[in-house]
Amino acid sequence: MGNKVSSFGKVFLTLGFIFLYLPILILIVFSFNESKLVTVWAGFSTKWYGELLQDSQMLGAAWMSFKIAFLAASAAVVLGTMASIIMVRMGQFKGKVAFTSMITAPLVMPEVITGLSLLLLFVAMAQTLGWPAGRGMLTIWIAHVTFCTAFVAVVVSSRLREMDASLEEAARDLGAPPWKVFFLITLPIIAPALMSGWLLAFTLSLDDLVIASFVSGPGSTTLPMVVYSSVRLGLSPKINALATIIVLLASTGVLMAWWLARRAETQSVKLPTHH
Amino acid sequence: MAQSNQAMLEIRQVSKLFSGVAAVKEVSLSINKGEIFALLGGSGCGKTTLLRMLAGFENPSAGAIFIDGEDISQIPPHKRPVNMMFQSYALFPHMTVAQNVAFGLKQEKRYINKEIDDKVSELLGLVRMQDFAQRKPDQLSGGQRQRVALARSLAKQPKVLLLDEPMGALDKKLRSQMQLEVVDIIEAVGVTCVMVTHDQEEAMTMADRISVMHEGEIMQVGTPSEIYEFPNSRHTAEFIGSVNIFDATLTELNPDYSRLSSTDLTAPIQVEAGINAPLGAQVGVAIRPEKIAMSRTQPNVTDNWLTGVVEDIAYLGGHSVYYVKLASGKRVMAMGTNNDRHEQKVTWQDPVYLHWSNTSAVVLYQ
Amino acid sequence: MSWGQRSVISVPYLWLTLFFLVPFVIVFKISFSEMAYAIPPYTELLSWADQQLTVNLNIGNYFYLFTDDLYVRAYLSSIRIAAIATVICLIVAYPIAYTIARARPATRNALLMLVILPSWTSFLIRIYAWVGILKNNGLINNLLMWLGIIDQPIAMLNTEFAVYIGIVYAYLPFMVLPLYTNLMKLDKSLLEAAADLGAAPWKVFMTITLPLSKAGMIAGSMLVFIPAVGEFVIPDMLGGAETLMIGKVLWQEFFNNRDWPVASAVAIVMLLLLLLPITLFHRYQARELES
Ligand SMILES: Nc1ncnc2c1ncn2[C@@H]1O[C@H](COP(=O)(O)OP(=O)(O)OP(=O)(O)O)[C@@H](O)[C@H]1O
Ligand SMILES: [Mg+2]
């Protein structure tokens, strides 16, 4: 393709990365700012981290978000994996089109619509069935499981499609009943995809402001809700400190997962193979 | 070859339709105990579909399958006394070689661990893979993977072993070596074996009997030499090896010989024995290139000869194939061995004569 | 179909029907009721009095949406803003995806990860970062004034411009990923064949690469456009009072005015407007999921 294209590409890529990372970098830098003004440098300080760690409302919300994200991601992995198997392995059945629509639509559905519709469902259910009695952790969890399932299904089904279906047939041929084939063969092979699906669902849940705002009730405030009400009042270095911690956690997590995946890959190609 | 005439596998009138289109049409076969049986045919003829019905991955649309006298048509794959070696080998990538071979045994409650370990090492010994027991499949070469796959499918001592394109994933040189090796192992175990291949050489090398399939139907069943020497249809004759086929009319019918005439030839074709058709019938006459002799001078016979000009020569080392163009425009293949390096060779545009004996030609009715 | 298969299908099927499909039916129903000062704050569609079943279908909410021009303007400007942002996103993302797809395999994964990494950190906080950069005494204005290029701060925060930046910034990975997947599938020998037949590099790109990456462009564009139309956080934090977007209107209708029926009607009309792009996206995605 010639050097012109590749050097143009390099320049563009660099600009793209600057665009993506500079704002985050600035956030991090100003989290160490002495002054309360977020845009004027007034010397190095870590006092905002101290204040953050004493903000019990923030910490409580973070713990709440963390619990919800953990539980929602776990349930979404189960449902999303089942959905992937249905889509990839089960062939045609009545209602399959409706099913795939319900998997793909949540991927793009504007959050305000999802949030409003789920809230109205919960209100209607409480009215007619008496359940869920109040809105809170449970309703947020249900909402998050629902939209995270779609994302997990996309990740897992793409792995499932790559997987050689004859591996499952071979296991059946050797005498394993279908449920055993799933747990002994399919699951270990698609495990990395389940892991990435779980991480994706976890972050999506942790990150959600709009849907949670609709379906939460008194006493169930999540971290994004606290951050939102705090930034509405103006910029605060405490939020910068929080941002720095989140960036740090997320990037170590992702880098570690990536490194593990790389290591597994390089280990398996240690020996020359004929393909 | 350990075979008795007792049928181990019986396929009765089996058909398979995919959304109304028949992939397998009313196939009936009987495969003997200890036999290596090959399903041979071109791409899309339904071989894999038939094999998958034997394994239980597809349900027949009609017909029944019996193993050892028992109807297994309704039994799910994991309960059939049949094991399959997959074309891609389908070795479980997250298990070692030993774990792969042990997988089938572990699905049965009746073995204790020690028994399984013993059986696994015995099987790995059989396929000469004992040194690789702790390797993962992606650390093996193609031929090694194949041997592991074979050991895995033999582990449960199936009544019938199914091989889907067993050499499909190997390169040509390894292929001929593994063909003999696999046959040795299968015969040592004595298992009844059905294999699928589109490679006639592979079928001829490995199988005791071959069935030629075409568009979902069985065209012919027989030993490799029966199929080659006595093809019963144009399709079989053309599919197995190369052949010259003349369109001919039956002109003379006697109990011990018959004559036919072809518009491509000036001399009549004579075949030994009678022909099961009335005078004037239109049939095909097949003659294999290696059964045709070539000379520069006219042979001293009345029947079974032709003349033409050498149009092309394919030098294949041990022998050459000569393409001779007749006056009618038809091209005929003849084979010549290259046994003398300094021989005055026939070359392009040389006029030549071809002739064959009256036992060489085979009459094809369809 | 066996009992086991049936039960595997039924669990996610029932979940999604109950928590994704049924809610829309309820939104539709409530969009025909009237606001009331009660709990829940709307009237029932069916009432039973004097042995008479009355169906109170109130189409006033929809009527209201089309008489008060706030809503019509909000719909139109949402679609316009989302469309422009999607185009910018496509223009920025294409060269990035292209360059990554053409990089060496080892670099490729690292680069792709660098594109995705920011989305693993909080969306809200990434938008918040731009407030500090764009505002009147923010970093850009401070820098430009310090350099002496301007002496009055340029108003960037609380403009449509800021919303474009926000959408492109937040949704860029969603555009890059499908484009990258698509470009990776592109058979390289096609490009070589075109070059071999005498096409100049730009011509190869225009006649082979670009048309063959159409599916990726559509998927990426829908992944950006559809959620962007209903976006709330970005217009709220970066767009200011001037920027009208329907997601924000719905939010205010619901949380500030507590008018659930009108909010429902707003949602239903938004959904109708998005039906076509969602179908387009579904067709692409269904092919990806099943084939
Ligand atoms: N699951 C299926 N659904 C629909 N049609 C199928 C299916 N499996 C096979 N077919 C069709 O049935 C016919 C026979 O296919 P089969 O795989 O048995 O061929 P084959 O003889 O194994 O060919 P090859 O040598 O190419 O593997 C083909 O026309 C194929 O398209
Ligand atoms: Mg096949």
C-alpha cells in the first residue's frame, strides 16, 4: 500500500489517541491540585484523595454500585450464554426472529427509553402483583441484567461461532450427554469470552446513570448518581480524585486480563505445529 | 483380513431430506463384521450426511439402521455403540492427549481410574504416541493428531468405527504413509469400519469394499478391483481412474462374443461373452488407457483397433499418457511405460495405431 | 425439540419478554392516560363504575407533543445533532480502524486495546473531563489567552459544538470496533488483485475497500446514531440550556414535571422515529450473530 498511507495512518492514529487520552490525563493531573479550582494549577497535594476517602455518602454509593455490578454481571453471563447457545447452536425455531430482536435492540436502545419503560413496568407490577414492593437494589439489578445480557450475548456468541462444532459432536459421540458436553467441552473453551463478557457487563453496570436514576428508589443511590449530583453543582477536585482511582483500577484490570490472554496465547504456540 | 459374512451394520432404505431436497436417497447397505468399507463419491453426494446418520447427528427421514441386529435409528449419539473420527479430528484443545483418549471411557461408570489409565497407555502404545501423553493437541503435528484421534475413537471398543475423510487434513506425502498405518491399526483391533472419502486412491488402498455414491444414491458396491475392472455405469467408470468411453451400437450377438460399432471407429469393437441387450441397442464401451497398446504399424487384427495422430503427451515419470486424436475428432488416451531411456519415442503429430484385446472392453448399459 | 433445549430457550426468552418487551407495552398504554396527582401519577385507562366499563383513551399527550413546538424542535435537533456527530465519528474512526487493521498482528491487538481502554472507565467522568477543558475559564481558553491568540474567551461549553465533541469522544470506540472487524475480514488478495490490475492505491481504496466495508460502516453508524438521539448526559452536561435534545426533554418531563404520560408519549414517538435505524442495525447484527 505504500508508505504514504501508513505514515498518514500513523499520524492519524497518534492524533486519535491524543484526543482519547488527553482529557483523562488532565483529570488525573488536576486531582493532585492544591487549589479547589480544577483548571488552575496551585501546587501538588493529595488532600482530595483524603477527602474522598472520608466522604461516607460516596463510599456507600460505591459499595452499592459494586454489589449491583457484581450480581448483575454474574446473572447476565448466565443469561447471555444461554441466549448465545440458542442463537448459534439451536437452528431455527418458532419465535427465533423475535428472540434475536430482543437481544440486539437493547444494544442501541436510548437509555432514557429503557429506564422509563422499566420503571413503568415495576410500578405496574407493584400495583397488580404487589412485587417488587419497593424500588431499590433489586430493581436496578433487574434493569442492569436485562441490558447487560445483550452485550454478553454478543461477546459470547461470536466466540461460540468460531468454536468448531465438531468438538461438541465428538464429545457426544464418545458418550457424554448434552449437559455434560456443555460443562466439559463448551464451557472451558468459551471461558475467556465469558470472562470478557462478565467484565464488560460489570463496567456497564458500574457506569450506568440514566437507567438507575429511573428505577432506583430512596436509599439506593449508586455511585454515578452521586457523581452526577456532585458535578451538577460545579467542578470538584474530589471527582478528579475519584476519576483517577477508577482509571487506575480499570486500566490495571484490563491490562492484566490482556497480559494473561497474551501469555496463554504465546505458551500454546511454543512448539511448531502443522496446520 | 478378518471378516466373516455376518452383517455388523445394516442400512435399510435410508433417506435424508434437507428442507425437501434429498441428500441421501433410499440407501441400503450391508457391512460385514471386521470389514473396512469406504463410501466414495464426489463433493456433495451425501457421504458425510450418511455417516452422520450412522453416528446419530442427523435423523434419517426414512429407513432404519441396524447394528448387530439392533435398530439404533432412535438412539441418541451418546448412547450408540459407534465412534467417529472427525475430519478436523476435533481433539479437545483444553485437554492433554491422555485426557482426550480417556474422555470416552470416563463417560462410562464401569471403569475405575486405574483401568482407564491402563487402557489409555495401551491405546497410545498402539498408535505409537505414548511419549506425547501429556502434550496438548496444539503441540502436535498433523499426523500425530490423527493418531490421537484414532486412539480416542477406538478407546470405547465401538462396534463400528466411522472415519470422515480420515486423511483430509494431511499433506499428500504423509497421506499415503498414514493410509497404511491406519489400516494396520484398524485390522489389529479388528473393528468394523466405515470411512468416507472423495479420494479414489485412498478408498482403493484402505478399503476391503467400496460403494460409489452419486447424488445421494449408491451406484455400485464391490471390492476395489471389481469397481475398477467392472464398472457398471459411466459415472463409476469415469469417477474411478481414467477411461475412454465410446458410444456404440450392438451389431452382432453370439453366446461367446459380441460386436459393436461406433461412429468414432472404423473397425468394430469385439467383447468376449454375450451382452444383455437386444441388437441395435445403444450402449457405452469403456476401455482403460493402460489396456490399450500403441504401435507405429497397423496391427494384424480385424477388430479392436483404431488409428489417429498423437496430439499431446503427458510425461508422468514411470509412464506417459498419449492423447490420440481420431479422424472423428474424438480423443483417446493410451498409456505407455517408459522402460527404456533411449527408446525412439513416439512424439507429437506422429500417426499411431492403438489396439486392445477382446477382454479389455467393458459394456456400460447406463 | 427436547425438554432440555426447551428449558434453555425459555429462561432468557421469558426474562427478555418480561423485562424488555412488556415494558414497551406499558409505556404505550400509559402514553394514553392522563397525569394525576396520585401514586402512581396517572389515570387508569379502564374504569368501572355503575356497571359500565369505560375506556379512557386520551390522545391529548400526542396532540400536545405536536402543538407545543418545543417537542418537534427537540426531535428534529436531536436527529440533526446525532446525524452530524455520527458522520464526524465515522470520518475520525475510519482511518483509525483502517490503520489498526493493516498493522502487524502483535501491534494490532495493543492498538485496539488502547482504543477500547477509555470506555472501561466511567462515561460520566469522561464527559465531566470535557467541562474543565471547554468552559470559559477552562484549559483551552486559558491556553489561547496565555498565548495571546485571543483576548476574550470563546464560548465552547454549553454549545452544540461541545455536544459534538462529547458524542464523538464517548462513542468513538463503538464506531471503530465494527469497522475494524469488517476491515479485518476483507480478503487482502482482493486489494492485491486490484493493484495488480493497475488500480492506483486511492482507487483500490475507493473501489474495493470502501464498498466492501459498507456493512461495518452501517453497523458502527447505527451503534452511534441511535443511542445518541436519546442521549441525556452529554447534552445535559455539555450542551447547556440552549441545546435541545429529546432525551433531556424526556428526563425533565419525568423528573421535573413528573408528567409520566407525556414522558411516555415522548418515548413512544422517539421509538417510532428510531424504528427504521433499529431495524437496519438488527438486520446487520442478526447476520453477525447467527451466520
Ligand atoms: N445441515 C444441512 N442442511 C441443508 N443441506 C445440507 C445439510 N448438510 C448437507 N446438506 C446438503 O446435502 C448434500 C450432501 O451433503 P454432504 O455433506 O453429505 O456431502 P459430501 O458427500 O460429504 O460432500 P463433500 O465431499 O463435499 O464433503 C449437499 O448438497 C449439501 O448441501
Ligand atoms: Mg463431507
